[in-house]
Amino acid sequence: MFRKKATDEGSNFWISYADLMAGLLFVFILLIGAIVSKSMILKGNLDDKEEKLSLVSKNLKEKENMLKEQQAQILAQNKKLQLSAEEIRKLNRMLLEANTQKDSLNDKIVIVQNLLSQKEDDLKKQRKRLEEYEGKVLILSGQLSEADRNATQKDEKILALLNALDEKETKYDALVAKLQEQKARIKSLTGIKLKVIAALKEELGDKVNIDKSGSLKLASNVLFDRGSYMLKQEAEAELKKAFEEYVGTLVTSPQIKPYLDRVIIEGHTDSDGGYLYNLDLSQKRAFAVMNFLLSLEFAEKHNIKPLMIASGRAYLDPVVIDGKEDKEASRRIEIKFRLKNQDAMEEIEKVLDAQ
């Protein structure tokens, strides 16, 4: 009697245990089904990443195969009702590992999704840049076409200009020849001063020495005491002789007189002292010389008064030798002449020389 009761209790225990294992198996099967479904959904959404996830899918299939084998073993064990507590703990560990792998796979899926989103954003940006580039290419193509048309029109204009230049080349050569002829005539006119100086030197001979510009230079220390503008009496005779020889040649020579405009008396000093003092002194010396010369009978006879002017230059035109002022030579009186239209002839000559 007691034995039978014990047998019934054992049977009930195994039946309850079998129900528990069947429930766990059902839960486990549902879990595996959820994992497979999730994997299939992700596989459909990530077709372009299939190659990257193939390894994961392969591992998952291996796990499924292992689980199926384990399920078969569990079913066999359940049928035999021989599952032990150790095998249950092992199954729990495997389930935990499967859950862990599931979580890891979910993390990887999130990472892949983020990568896909980033790639999609990059593709959108690249498409936008490509569209902008295509627009610029169209604009540049239009500009290039317009430039080609403009270049063709310019080529036609250049060809027309070249033809016009060819037609005018003969006229231009004739114009240049005429210009050269006129230039030679102007050069001839601007050389009048050189001719006048040459004639003056020829007329004077050895009587009076003049420089290359045709000026007669007289030392101030011969004519004046230092710092004075009173003409020395002993210098008057020499000044009179030099003046009559020099100016007499200017006003009587038929080669010079037609071009003569002015006879200029210039006073010069050295650089000792202030500018205004030297300017006043040089001016007064020039006036003193001019007053003396105009008092001569020779000046009245030849009506020289309208020709004569006097000016002071202070130390603006010093005599420089080897880069140093020669003060004694700088103190001087210059008697020079000016030709008619001399300024114009000198300007024309400068222009011709520059060309």
C-alpha cells in the first residue's frame, strides 16, 4: 500500500517536471523564432550590407543548428525523463549565452544602421555637389560658346584691320619720308646757334677768348674789389676793349646780326655768404658793368641799349672742377648773347633728340 503511494508521487513529480520542461522548451522555441524573425527582417532591410552580415548570419545558423540538436536531445531526454539538474544549468548557460549574443548582434545592427544613415547623408551631399557641378558645367559651356563666337568676330575684325593696314602702308611710308625731310629742315634751323658761335669765333680770332657757348667771361677780382660792386677804374679800359670787340662783332657781322635778340650781362658770385646777399651783390655788379658799357660812345653809335639786359645769378651757376667749387673762377661777369626764338629752337631740338 505504501509502495503504491510512493509510486504515484514519483509519477506526479515526473509529470510536473515534464510539463515544466515542455513550457521551457516552448519559451525557448519562441525565443529562437523571435531571433530568426529579427534576423530575417534585418537581412531584408540591409541587403546592401549582406556581405558584412553574412558571417554573423552564418554564426547564427550554426547556433540554431546547435540549439536544434540540443532541442532534439532535450526532447529525447524529456521522453526518457532523464534530464538532470546539471543539464538544466548547462541549458540555462547556453540560453544566457544566446541572449548575450542576441544583445551583441543588436548592438552591431545599431552600428550598421548608423553607418548606413551616415553613408546615405554622404551620398545625398555628393549628389547635391554633382548637381551643382553639372549646373556650373552648363554655364561654362554656354560661356565658352559665347567666347568662341566673340573670338570668331574678333578674328574677322583683325583680318579687316590687317587688310586696311596693308592698304595704308604705302601712304604711311610716304608720310614717314616727308616727316624725315621736315625733321632734317628743323634740325638745320636749330643748328643756327652753333653757326653763330662758329662765325663769332672766326670774326674775333685771337682778340677775345670765348667759351663753347659763345660767352665772354671776365674775372670779378679784375673788375671789383672783394665784396664791392664799384667798378675799378684801372679795369675800365680792358672792359671797354673786350666789349667793343665782342659786341661789335655781334652787331656788325651779317652772319650774326639777323639772329641777334639780346646782349646779356650776368653777375656771378661764389657760395660764401647768404643767397640774398650774393644775389644783391651779383645784380649790382651786373648793373655797374652795364651802366659803364652804355656810357660808351660805341654803344650809342650802334644803338646797343635796346639789346642789353642785366641780371644777377648769385651762386646758382658755380664753376666746379673735379667735383669741387672753384670759388675764384665762380666770381665772374659774363657777357653773352641770345638769339631770336632761341627757347623755341632749344625745345624743338630736345624733342628731336628724344625721338
